[in-house]
Amino acid sequence: MDNNKESRTLWQGVWKRLRKNKLAVIGMVIFMVMLLVAVFADVIVDYEQDVIRQDSKIRLQEPSSEHWFGTDNYGRDIFARIIYGGRISIFIGLTTIAVSLIGGGLVGAIAGYYGGRLDNLLMRITDMFLAIPPILLAIAVIAAVGSGIMNLIIALCVSGMPGYARLFRATVLTLRSEEYIEASKAVGAKDRWIISRHIVPNAIGPIIVQATLGIANTIIAAASLSFVGLGIQPPDPEWGAMLSEGKEFMRYSPHTVIFPGIAIIMTVLALNLLGDGLRDALDPRLKN
Amino acid sequence: MLIPVILGISLIIFSIVSLSPGNPGRLSLGVNASEEAVEQLNRKLGYYDPFIVKYKNYLVNAIQGDFGQSYRTGESVFSMIAVRLPTTMKLAMFAITIAAVFGIPIGILSAVKQYSFIDAASMVAALLLASIPGFWLGLILILTFSLKLGIFPVTGSDTPLHYVLPSITIAAPSLAVIIRVTRSTMLEVIRQDYVRTARSKGSGELKIILKHCLRNAMIPVVTIIGMDFGYLLGGTIIAETLFGMPGVGELMVKAIRMKDLPVIMASVILLAAIFCILNLVIDIIYSFIDPRIKASYKT
């Protein structure tokens, strides 16, 4: 009972500190709105009508009351495409981080828990992967499997996983030697109790922070790869791909590159603000 | 440690790229080539060898500077990369210099004047720079400085002016990281006892900051610069494509579009190897910055 109450107050404390951090709250609200818009994209705009259908009569129109962000080279509404693009970008960000967390987490936890030879082997392999700049690793994977949403996610997962493996291993190792774990063991607690009551609540903080910032970085990476033509292919409305199409016309129609860019920046900034805020809230000592 | 790591990298990249569907004969001769010709070339290139043999052959040749021939042009991959490497390295070096030259002083200033307007402004700037994708910044720079104002050329790499916008584009995310890391380590160092000692013995403020604080704060900053170099290479790939600069990154992106596997493989391995060597160099630099590290190796 007591334990239960304590773990609730821990998160209550985090929530209280997070709420005081105005920037973090702004970031959280923006991201929540983006998430909702992405989920309900099909309610807000008509995919076939606004996102995909081309109409050369209204190509490259300036922003107006009818087309809030103007239209692109094919007469498609940029606002509608950004809404759907958010669905793709946020989906890629969340899926990649979820898969990387699970995959990397398993490897890291196994290595940290069993230690010894297995740990050594797994970590040497992880080190090799970490020695390759992530974007190069992603490019190598794309070279092998080709472009497209799923392949892009695979590529980003392969380059993201090793980092999480390291993070999980380090966390497990530090926690294993903590005195309260030893104490819990000494009074006869079962493994399951220790894992759910001590290890998970203590390990989850830094991992949530890393994951939040990781989503932001993944969204940038996915957009960058799509921008150079290695990720999402047109006519899919991904933000990076939209920028790539728009850059041909930006001299006279700068709105084709300005709005998709702002969409990326808003999302990434919101996640960065939230991630920083969570970091401070989870570890008050860090804040000077 | 360097050689096993580079071997490991080459094995990883080789395995990943080998997963690619299609055989080299078909890829280099095109769809119209006859079955026999494709078959012959496949045999010549050792396509039917077991994986380990293929990797061994690749490695043995690579050590001698032979990374195979491009499927598209038949050119030696190594010379294709060698011609383009200087552009990429120049870009990366300019970018890291810009990031360090601006980032470190800004970071110091905002730590020394914590909670001041300068501090707040540089923190906001760092946050924004970290959230702006490099390629979008590049687009906006082209739009303002090349297309509207006409100060800098849009594409190419002939004059030093061509390097200005791409370098800024690549430097931006690293600049953000360097500002933040410099600030936070400086804030830690400023509170140390030896800084108080230096103050109490009457050293000038500037001397305290530069000699006592900065030198001790440099280790994490230099580490970050080294680690960031990997991200920087990523930025270089994007910037080269965006600004049409003939570097390794642009070569790589083109090669992927044309399924030119030897070129992709060699570019990725070489860039990753350069990244590792750079980090080794940084490990060596540590001992110059912090004599304690050197001392710990001796004992």
C-alpha cells in the first residue's frame, strides 16, 4: 500500500514540476494538437479531393481564404497536404522510436542483466553500429531495401536501436547495484515485484526523455531522407518530400517551401521543449 | 582499437548492402543485356561465391585501394570518391569551425551572465537551431541570399563563396549543441573550488574564465564536437544535394537512385572510417587539454 502511494507521488511531483515549466507545457499542447490533427486528418480534409487530386488551373496559388497555405505545382492544397504529411511524419517518428525502444531495450536489458560474455559480445556489436554515423547507416539500409514508408522506418530503426541498447544497459547496470534493490531482495521480494516496483519506475524517466527527443530527431531524419529522394516518394504528402517538390518553384512561390518547413519546425520544437521540460521535471537536481 | 572497429563497420555495411535484391551482372549491364552476358559477368565478379569469401575478397581488395568498379560508368569507385572527398571534407571542416567559433564564445557568455538577456536569447537561438532541419535552413538561405539578394551563388563549388551557405546550413544543428554543452559545463565549472581560489587570490575575471574555467570545460565540448561530426556528415550529404556540390554525399545519393551498390558501399565505409579516425584524434587531443588523462594512462 505504502509503496503504491509513493510511486504515485513521484509522478505527481514530476507532473507538478512539468506544469510549472511554461515552455514544456506549450510544447506538450502543440504536440498534442499535432497528434490529434494527424489522427483525425481524414475528418479535417478529404484525401482524394484535396491531397492527391491535381488541378493545373489553380497551380502555385498564393495563400488565400480558400487555400490557407496556397497551392503547389500541381494545384494541390498545401494546407491539406501538410495535415496528411503530419500523419506520415508523426507515424514514422512514433513507430521508429517504439520499435527501437523495444528492440534496443531487449538487447540492452539482456546484456546488462546477464553480464559476462554475452554482455561483452552484444556490446561490441552495438559499439560497431554506434561507430557508424546514423545517417550513413540509414542510407546503407535504404540502399539495400529501397525507399518507401516501411523501408524508411526499418532504416531509421536500425540506426536508432544501438543507442537505446546502450542506454538500457547502462540503466539496468546502475539499478542492479542500487542498495534499495538489494534491500528489497534481502526482505525476500520476488523478481517480478522488484522489476515492476523498483526497476521500471526508476528506469523509465531517462528513457521517456530520450524517446521524446528521439521522436523529434527521427522526424528530422525522415524528412531529410525524403528531401533528397531516399524516403517517402511523391505523390505521398510527406513534409520533406513536399519541400523537395517545392524547391523548384520557391523563387516565385516561396509558400511552397515555407509552410511545410514551419510544420516540421513546430513539431520538432514542441517535442524538444517537452523533452527538455521532462528532463528537468524528472531530475530537479539538473536545474541550476 | 581503431582497426577492429573499422573492420566491424565494413562487415556491417557489407552485409546490409549485400541484402539488396538483384545481381551485379544485371544491375551493371541493364535490363536489355542477354542472359549469357549477365551470367558471365556475375561469375567474373564472384557473385556465386559464399558470403564469407565475397567479404574476404572485398576486404583484401579494399585494403589495396580497390573498391571495385561502378555499375553505371565502369569507373574505379575509389577514384570517384577520391575526387569528391576534398569537397566533402572542406564543407565539414568549415561547418565545424563555424559551429565552434560561434558556439563556444556564445556558450561561455551565457554561462557567465546566467539568467541575463544574452543567456535567454542564446538559449532560444540554440533551441530554434536544433529544431530547424538543416535542409530547410539551406532552402531559406538560398531563397534570401541567392535568389532575392543575389549575394551568394546557388549551386556549384568553384569559388570560396560557394561554400558559405552550405557550411552555414551544415553548421546550424552543431552550433546549437555546442552552445548548450558549453553553457552547461561552464556553469558546473564556475562553481568549483579552484575557481573560487583563483578569484580569492585576485586573478582577473577574464583570466579566470579563459584559463581556469574554459580549459576544464573543454573536455565535454570537444567530445561533443567529435560525436557531432557524424551528424555533420549527414548534414553534408543533404547540403551537397541541395546546393549541387560534387561531394561524396551527393555521389552517394545519386548512387542509391541508380542502385550503384559498389559506390554506396565504399562511400559509406570510407566516411564511417574517417569518422572513427577523427574520434581517435579527439581522444589524443584530450590529453593535451587535460594532463590528468595522460597521467592516468601512465600509471
